[in-house]
Amino acid sequence: MNDSACAYDYSVVEDLVGKNITDDDRLKWPCQLRALWVEILPFVTLVRGLLSYGTSVVIFFGLIANCLSFIVLTRKHMRRSTTNLYLSVLAVFDILSLTMNFMIGVLRGQNLSINKDFQEHESLCKFHGVIVELFNLLSVWVILSFTVERFIMIKFPLKAKSLTVRRAAFAIFGVSSGVFLFSMHKIAVSGFEGDSVFGYKACKTRRAIFPEIIYFYVAFNTWLPTFIIVGLNALIIFEIRKNQIKRKAMTTTSLSKKDEKATKLLLVVSSTYVILILPLGLIQSTELIWNTTAKVNPGHPDYVNFQSTKIKLKWARAFFFFFYQFNFAINFFLYVSSSSATRFQATLRKLFGMKVKDEEMTWMRTQATKSNAVAPNPQSVAVVPVES
């Protein structure tokens, strides 16, 4: 279409407002793309609002919820559970991700002076690049570690006694150290930072530009943990089902009801993570493949098709990224609403001075009796199960 006959001038593209239009600009923004931009602008405005005001709300409530989760999960009577250890560490990592990743992203996207500070100091850009990767990965790999522990517990019950809080702490430390070392590559390599969903301009960098690193990041953050979690969850559900059939038949079971509750809580947490990250992973992977395989330069006959699809995929990714952020704020609400987190709920009510039913405190009194007894009768000592 001839530009003179186009209904949309170059000012509809915000990056071109007030700019002297060059031949390169005309090639990059032909009439068809300007018309497309006007068409999807309402959706773009919606997404920008979600990633500024919406993300701010997620951060606010997420910080409060994760702090409450950490306080409850680290109560004295809760510390002897490996489940509570994993979930309390997850709450800490989620707090760090909300503040060091999403909060900084919103500030950089909404405040030009803050982003300018990053652009003028490459050390800040390196720091942000590392933490963006680090805390996102830490959360999902802690969930994965928790899933592996639960699978071992119900699949190999004879090994369950070896799954102590101490060993869980070592497992968390090992996984965290591995993720930290992997994330440090951002000090030397720059990848996909130039297309942030928060809309800030990327830093000028002296680091090696290696866009292909994003493929490995997407796999490490999305597909690898997702496939493992889904696979292990399916096996866990199968084992729980077998356990329930044995209980109905009044035969010996390898999993107590309270261990089963803790395992079901894991299934809720891990499945929610997969549900929220899967759309983003699909869009992000499609976008990467499209940008690599279909890329053509401005002026090419297929350029309009390539660029229009690229724009749509970019903003679809940004849209689903907003919902992905819920992963770092939602766990507290899962604990409160889950029928498997009775101990968490009772402790939370007690923390706020609310009335707790006598039957809900039986496990707490049993533990107090054990800790205060000088020489308890072995037959009267109840085993405190691993539960959240």
C-alpha cells in the first residue's frame, strides 16, 4: 500500500512520535504494520496496565502472604517437618523474586531516571541480570526438589526414615548452589534482556552477546522442571490411589493419612506452578522459534507477515507473564484453602489469637508431652508425622 494513501501516519507508533522519519523507519513500519499496531493497541494498553499496576498489587499481597507463610512454617512445633522446611525456603525465595526481580522490573519500566541509572552503570545491569534468572530458577527447583522427596517417600517407604530435616536442608543447599552457579553466567553473557515485558530499554553492555542462551534458560526454567514435576506427580497420584485402595480393603499401607495430606499439598503447589507457567512457556518457545526461523529483513516480501506475528507473540508473552507472577504470591492462599494443610491453618489461627478447636491441637499437645517427659513409655509415644 502506498504510504500517501495510508490512513495511519507514523505518529501512531510511539517510538516514532516527534522523530524525523528516515528511509529505515519507512521500511520497518509500512502501512500494514502501522494499521496492525493501532488494532492491537487496546490489548497492549491492557497488558501494560497489568504489568505495572497489576504487578504492583501482586507484589504487595505476595510479600504479606509469603511473610505470613514463613512465620507460620518456622514456628517451633513446625520446624521438625521436611515439608515445612521446603515450603519456608520457598517463601523466602518468592519474597526475593517479588522484590529483586518484579519490583525492580516495574520501577525500571515506569521510571526513566531509575532505568537510566542501570544503563549508565553496567554493574547494576549485571546484578539485575543475575538475580532475574537466579530467583525465578530457585523457586521452581525447590518445588522440584520437594517433589522428588515426596516421590521417594511414598514409592520407597523403607527409605522414608532417612529423609530427615537435616538431609532436606543439604538438598536445598545443593540445589540452590547449583542454580546460583548457573545464574552467574549473566556476569559475562548477555542474552534476552533487550525485550523485557516491563518495557524498559536494555543496558548498553560490554558483555558477550549470546541470544541463543535464552533457549537453554527457557528449557531450564520451564520445560525440564515441568516435565519432571508432571511425571513425578502422575506417579505420586498413582501411589496415593493404591494407598487409598489398601486402606479401604483394611490392608497394610505404606503411607499414613497425615503423610498423604502433606503429599497432596505438594501436588497442589507444584500443579499450580505448572498451570501458571505452561502458557508462558508455550508462547515463549513459539516466539523464539518464530524469531529464528522466519526472520527476514525490512523490505523483504515476507517482512510484514514476520513482523506482525512477532509483535503479536511478544505481547501475548507479556500477557501470560503477568499470570506467571502469581506463582510467587499464591502459595499462602493455597495453604489456607487446602484441606491438606490443617496444621498450617490451625497454627495461623493461633498466631492471630483466634479460637482453635481442641481436636486440631491434639498433635501439638502430643509433641509437648514428648518434649516434657523424662522417660516416656515407648508404647505411649506417638510418632509425629511429616506434614504441613
